[in-house]
Amino acid sequence: MKSYMTARERNELRGVYLNNMKVGADGETPVIKEIPGSIVEESERKLIGLTVVSYDGSQENILERILDSSPEEYDFVVAEANKIGKGNFPLAK
């Protein structure tokens, strides 16, 4: 797995949510009106694609092989990828 995501990659991941949201307004306050449930799966697939560089020693068909693994293995990969996505890096001064 990568040790970090670039800002560009992070923005690609955010785009999964932003491109699928329907936003309205409650007065002057923006309100999220609708988010499709499929967005969770789509964002996890994007996250895996952005952070996992090889799986079980191979760079081929990473996502498909992870999807064909056990649910526990998939959940582990997503959890580790989420750590990378969050960054946990100190802010630049």
C-alpha cells in the first residue's frame, strides 16, 4: 500500500461523493438532499484503486482479487486504505 495519497488522489476520492450528491438549500444553508447508497461501494473501490499498489505480491487485477477474497480480508484492506486516506499528518506551517 502507499504510505500517503496526494491531494489530487484525495480529491478524486472526494469527487465520488461530490459528483453523486444532490444538494439543496434550507434558507441560506446548503443541505444534502440525497446520497445514493451505492456511493459507499463506489468510494471503497476508488480508495482501493488509489492506495493499493500490489496484492499478494502481484500488481494485476488488484481490485478484482480483493473482491474475490474473504469479507474479512476486504474489510482489512479498506480499513488500512482509510488510514492512508485520512493522512494523520501534521499540518504544514
